[in-house]
Amino acid sequence: MGSRTRTVSGHHVAQKDSLQACLLYSVVVLLAIGRTWVVGLGTYTLECGNYFDGVLVLLKSFVLSLFFVFSAVVGAEEINGESFRAYVAEVRAEALSRGIRSETLDVAFVGVEPDPRVITFDRRQPEFVQSFAQYLDLRVSESRIRQAREYYAAEKVLLDEIGDAYGVDGEYLVAFWGLETNFGRYQGKYDIVRSLATLGHDARRSAFFTKELYAALHILDEGHVSKESFVGGWAGAMGQNQFMPSTFVGYAVDYDGDGRKDIWANKKDVWASIANYLQRHGWRKEAGWGFKIDATSVFPAPTAVAAGCRALRHHSQKLILPEWQAMGVAVEGSDSAETYALIKRADGDQFSYLVGGNFRAILSYNCANKYAVSVGLLADLI
């Protein structure tokens, strides 16, 4: 990462007023937005990183929050209650045919009403245009690095045990955990069944969210979590590792053998579930992810992407390190077996990134280059 001399966790007396201003803006935004927004803005409100950029993002977030609150009120009229109830009845009937118990469905759907907020979020998701440096300063902050190191040191025996069992580096388990929910602190407060039923009823992505709703009902039916604790992000991501319900069904692990795959409160299950997911997406222990290089104008032909992760559209073709060196890219090493792609540099970025090893496995978790680089850098710094 680039240098960061001004952070919330710093102790520079000369910057005291600016740091206080950063914290003040954080408090104002938290009060204005309310508890349901903490998950989405936790990175910005509680870890300002470079405080100047952090304040700018907070101000944008505050303005957008007012817009969303107003939009949610207006959007309440857009959902047809009778149509929603008919949709829930159809889902219930299909769930019964799939073997889900009627008692589970009674609990899941009792008093369920559409949530207009999630429709607003789904249709009007804000996109903050940030450089790599701005994004990484906020996501891989000094505070998060410090906490990641502390957690890793305290839980090293268990993390190494899980890592060895699944062939995954323990540092990456902490990195994913830290970036997804700030080490389990911000998991979301939205009722998973209500959110997915609302999005499944909406025509825009009905098939996808209805599939997730059936998976969510399956999770409840198996007793992994109570209805009261079955909460997460507005779009259905849940637990300390933010799995979608279908991902939970496919990859969640009951590591301690207590009969529940508890990714909400059990760190053993959280870390083992992340490890299982990565292993099954091609993770190779100690293969790394890539590294930062000085910005370069060199960019070979882009990689061919027919479908799947859109982040790959910003990757060059993969070359071995000697080939990159022959093109004038300043990079150390001579490993002739591993190939690396260059992430296309945006205007204003000081650095570029050569990525290989486990980078695509990281992208399978969240298909965004900045996110994947942040995972790699945080793991490297633990």
C-alpha cells in the first residue's frame, strides 16, 4: 500500500483536530443513518483511514442516506400487497413439496410483509468512484491491520489447524473475515426471509432471489439458526463471512461437530466455511495472490472472458515473470511456472498490480479487483 500518515488510529498531536473532525462526522452519520445502515457504512464510519478521503465518503454517504430514506417511503407504494401474499403462498407450497416442514414455514413467514427498503437499495445502489489508493486506504486501514494481527496471534493454533485441514493459508481466513464484517462485528440487521421474499417477488431478479429464498428456508428447517437470529445484509448475505443462503448450503461447515453450521456466532464454523469455499475454488496454499508494482503504461492484450466474473475484463493476458521483465515491467523474481495478469490501471493510480496464484479464487468470493487486492494485501500484512 501507499503511505498513510494520517489515520484515525494515529497519535500525531498536530493532527488532533482533524482526527476529531473525522470522528465527529462519523458520529453524525451514524446518528443520522441509524442502526440499519451500520453494516453498509461500517468501513467508512468506524475506520476513516486517510481521514480526508474518509470524510468525503461520509458526506456522500450522508446525502445518499437521506435520498434512500425518502425513496424507501415513496417505494412502499410500488409493492402490491395482494401480489406479494400470492407469491409467498406459491413459495410456501413449493417449499412443502421440497420437504421443508410446515412448522418451519409457519415460523419463517409469520407476519411477513414486503420491505420497500431492499427494493430501493437493489435499484439504486450507489457506486463511489474511488482509485485503488482511496479504496485500500479505507479498507486496509492501520486499525484493521492491527486488529487482524491481534486476532491471528490469539487464534493462530486454531487457524493453522483449519488451514492445514483445507489447504488454505490462515492469514487469508482472517483477512476475509475482517473485510467482510470487520471481524464479525457488522453482519447486518435485515430479516433474511423478508428481504429475499421481497426481492423474489420483484420481477427484476425474481428467479435468483427465489432460489436463495428456498435455500434460506432449508437452512431454517435444518436448525442451523433461529428465526430471530436469521439476519444479514439487505440482499441476503449473512453471517460473519457474508455467505448467501445457496453458498451456505454448498459450503458451510460444522467444524466443531455440534450439529449446527453456525456462521453467525461460532468462529470455528466461520473460518472453516471460508476455508472450505476457497479450497473448492482452487486455492493453493502458499501460492500467494500477486504484488504491487510501479504504475506502467504497458498492457498486453486483455484476457478473453466469455462469461462469469466481470473483473477479469480488466486483466491482461497472463505471462510469466521473465516475459513481464522483457516488456520493461520492474518486477523481481524469475519463477517460470507461475503466470500473472496485469490489472488495467485507472487514470491517477500510482501503482499497478500483477495478479496470479490464488487471485481468481479470491475473485470467486467477491468479483471485484479492488476487493481481491485488499484481501491479498491485508493477508500479507498479518
